[in-house]
Amino acid sequence: MDIYTHNRTILGIPKGTIMEQPIASLETGKTAVILRLEGGYLFRKKMGDMGIRERKTIRLVAIHPFHGPVVVEVDGREVTLGRGMAEHIITGDLE
Amino acid sequence: MKKIVLMGNPNVGKSVVFSRLTGANVIASNYPGTTVDFSKGKMRLGKEGYEIIDAPGTYSLDPSNKAEEVALEMFGLADLIINVADATNLERNLYLTLQLLERKKPVILALNMWDEARHTGISIDIKKLEYDLQIPVVPTVALSGEGIHDLIRRIDEARSAEKIEPMTESDRWIKIGEIIKNVQQVTHRHHTLRDWISEASIRPLTGFPIALVVIFTALWLVSFIGQTLISYIFDPLFTLYTPIVMGLSTWLGPGFLQELLIGNLINGQIDYLQSMGLLTTGLYVPFAMVLPYIIAFYSVLAVFEDSGYLPRLATLTDTIFHRLGMHGFGIIPVFLSLGCNVPGILAARSLETKKQRFIVSALLAISVPCMAKNAMVFGILGPYGIGYIILVFATLFIVFISSGLILNRLIKGDSPEICLEIPPYRKPDTMTVLKKTWMRIRWFLQEAIPFLFLGVLLINLLYTFGFVEWLGGIFAPVVQGWFGLPKEATTALLIGFLRKDLAVGMLLPLGMSPMQLVIATTLLTVYFPCVGTFAVMFRELGIRDMIKATAFMICTAFVVGGVMRFVLLGV
């Protein structure tokens, strides 16, 4: 988890401290804003197909043990994602 | 004839719209990827006839699996597109809409699930949306038929949007953002009971107990409905039928025709399982033993499919299935295969890579028995106690898991992770469930009856010409020496290629012990798929992969048969 302070508005989030972490590291039930998708064209396209894009609000619905899948909610819709993908969805939250 | 193609994201109800437009029946369910192939139908509009094509769902015109490739191919053929979109999820659905419009084909937009959008507090300004997209937009509720008339009436208004030019992915999302801001209003809503159930059934701690309860209830329902149908409908029918067929037997007198139609009389009586005549066993197996369970299975499956539970089950099984070289979506082909392997293998098209499709197809063919065969296993092993039946399924389960673990290491290629949309729970519609069940039963009758008759005929011929003895002799070292079964069981394995249910029936007259029956019925699943499954695997996988799969099946059969013999028979 990276915590840093920034002095300008990023993606509509005003000045302050941002906690940056992959969606899979969030607590179950918590909501955050997607800062970026770390991956190539195909990964970004696949996520886009599911409505997972930068600036979107995303909620962690469930996380399965043994490196299992993660369930997130975007736009009121649930999507199941493999853990590897979820590690590359970086979200930000205001502390 | 002009071609109209229905296009849209997965699970927005294209197949339901298709049924409404053409009157043709196609299978629709509440999970993404029900339609993996296209269906064609016809529709008359005024004087003109149109061909309507129901394409598989796709998120964009850049395909990422086989089903999406089919969709793109269909797009190429289209003279006019009916773009079906989910009104409850407009933003995401508009991505494909814009891509369609950029290609300058005439499009009309059906905003489906309009009622659900209203209930969830989403309101969309149709007039503004029509203005922004420059095409006609019609709100519809395909399940109830609402709005379908408007859609038909306005089809000839479909046109291409002149002002929408090809753009980059990010420009497309910006444009969609503008449109949404302009046309859509969402009122905040509170969490409902449905949301609560939805989350409980997908979280690991609550999800697994719920899944166990759901699956056991489903199994219990299938067996309860099946047995009830047998005891109260089908068995009484055959009791009425017996005097008729006995009369016919006496009238025919001994000879070839009696052999063929009635078969062997056992102690002067017809034994529906062992007589092997066209009018006795040939009718009893499909109608009194298999059909009741087919009815039971498919009605329960339809409720399952339409409720939206399957994608949640796919999430729960993902962790295990990932070790087997697939991902959780693989549970859907497995479920369909429990009815019949053919639709199961077709459903594998929704998996992304060749490796995943190969593994799931091979596992289905090796270790997932179809309902026709299961019904016979219940019928034959049932009297000895449920323990023997459990033994068969437990063995198949072990074969499924271990074959998956092995194939995942043997087969080269990628196994991408799961990325699956979870549809909202919906209350299954009684009419839809009944219609779907009836379609599948009819399909079973059309496919199964000819092959069963052929099988019974073939058995008679084989016995008449002494082929059974000869074949038994050749395979005796394997069947008798290695599997510990009587050598006559070879014929059952041969007939199993035509119909597995009939093959199970053929084991009965051989006087085997219950443990031998367990081995033989398990092997009947493992050794080779039936001809229908073989044909569809051949088509889907190609000759090279089919040879690979066949080699794997034969090896598995040897290992499983041998191990079972030593464990269960102890010799």
C-alpha cells in the first residue's frame, strides 16, 4: 500500500492524502475510486467490457480464500474477477 | 431476403426478443453466454420477408472468445441491426451501440428490461437518447412482450447515424459519459432483500453452505420428481400395455419377428429390461426409465438457469476449477452435461482459450454422465442400496478432479482468469420454464428414440450372427482379465457408443455382483463418449485434439478400471 500526499486534484479527488491500493486489498464491503488499471490493451478492454474503468466507484463485495476470485460491484452490477486481475486494479481512497 | 441481426451484450435478452419476433423457440437463460451459436428465423413485415439472426452476446466488435467471433461474423452479414441493450445498465451497453453506429449500418435500439430499470429507480429519456444517437429507440420488456409491437412497427425506421464517426476507445467512453449525463437519471435506492441474498450467496463464508443446500435440494427434487413420475404415471402405463404386447407375442408365435419385436421371454413373461425386443425394452428404457428423469432434471435445471444462481456457483467453484486448467465458468458446461454432454460441450465455447475448451470437453466426456445414463444407474443399482450409486459418482468425481489436474499440466497454453458478470436474481417465469423444459424433452425424444431402436436392432443382429461371442473372446483379456467383468460385458461397451442408457440395461442379464455393476457402469462413462458427443467434440476440437482426447480417455479407462477392480473386488 502506498500512502502519499499530493498537491493537486487527481481524478476529481481534492488535495489531501491518498491511500493507493489494489482492490483486492480493500476490506470487504468498502468502496473506493479506481485510479488506474495496470495492464495492457487486452486487460483494459476486458475490464472496460465489465464497466470497470478509471474514475469509477468500485465496491469489494467478496474475496475468496486460497488466492480465489474477487467479487466487485460497479454501477450496481456485480462482477467476478480472478485475483491476478484484481491485483492490477488500483484504487484510491481519502484518509 | 434482407438479414436482420440481433446484437447486444451478453445476457440482455436477445434470445427472448428473437423468440418474440420469429415465434421460434430458442433456449434463453439468466446468465451470460447461453447463446454460443446463431439461430435463424423468419419474420414477415408488410409484403417483405426478413431473415432474423440471433447472434451470441458480445461486449464489443473486437472478439475475445469463440462466441464473440460468431457475433462479429453475423454482424458482417447484416443488412439491419436490432441492437438489444439492457436498460438497467445503459452506460456499458452503449459501448457496443457506438461501435455498431461507427460502422454505418442501419441500427434500431431496443432498450430491454425496461420494467426492471423502472423498479430500480433508473429513468431514461427516450426522446433525448434518440436525438443523441440519431436512431430509433424502443423500450421493451421481452419476457412479457411489452414494446415488441413498437419495435416491429419501427424496424424500417432503422438508420445509420451520420454524425457518429469512428473514434478511439477513450473518446467513445467520453461520448458515452456525455450521453448518459444527458438522458439518464438514477434515484438512490436502499439495499433490498434481493441484494442481501445476492451477496450472501457469493461470499465464501455464507456462499458455500448455501451452495450445498441448493445442490442437495436440487438433487433431491430431481430424484423425487423422477420417482414420482415412474410410480404414478409410467409404470402404471406399462402395466396396461403388458397384456397387449403379450397378446401380440402369442399371435406372432416363435420366430424372427417375435425375437425382434418382443425379444426373449423370461419364464414365459416379458421382462422389460432383459427381453431386448423393439416393443418391449426398446420402449421401456426410453419412456419408463429415462424420460421421467429427463423431465425432472430439465425442469429443475430451467429454474436454476433462469434464477441467475449459476454464475454465483461459478464464482464459488472458481478456486478449484482454476487448478484444473479452467476457471469457474466451467461449472456451467458441467451442469448442462449432467443432462446431455452435447449442449455441455457447446457451452465450452464461452471459455476464452483452446486449452480451457479442450480440458473442459475432455473432462465432460470422461467423467460427467448424462441423465439418460444416470437414470439407468439409479434403476439398476438402486435396488442394491444407495451406497453403490454413491460409489459410482464418487469415483467419477475423483476421475474429474485428477484428470483435470493432469491435463492442466499436460496441455500447453493459457488459462486466463475468470471475468464474469453476475446477473441479478430473477424470479423464473413459469411459462418460460415449462416451454424450455418441453423443448429439451422434445429434443431428447428426437435424438434418443432413433438411436435406441437402432441399438436394440443391432443387439439382436449381433446375437443372431454370433458376433457377441467372437467380440467377447477378443476383448476377454482386458474386460475379464483386467477389469474383472464377464466377457459378455464387451457388447455393452460397444452398444454404449450408440446409447449409454441401453448399454447399462444390457449389463443386467449378465448376473454380475453389485460391485461388478459399479465398475461396469463407471467404465461406461469413462471409456468413450457416445456417438452424438463424439461428433460434436470432433467438430469443436478438430481431428488432432480429438485424437489426443481419445488417447487420454483410453488410458483413463485402463487405469480407472484396473484400480476399481483391485479396490472393490480385491483380486
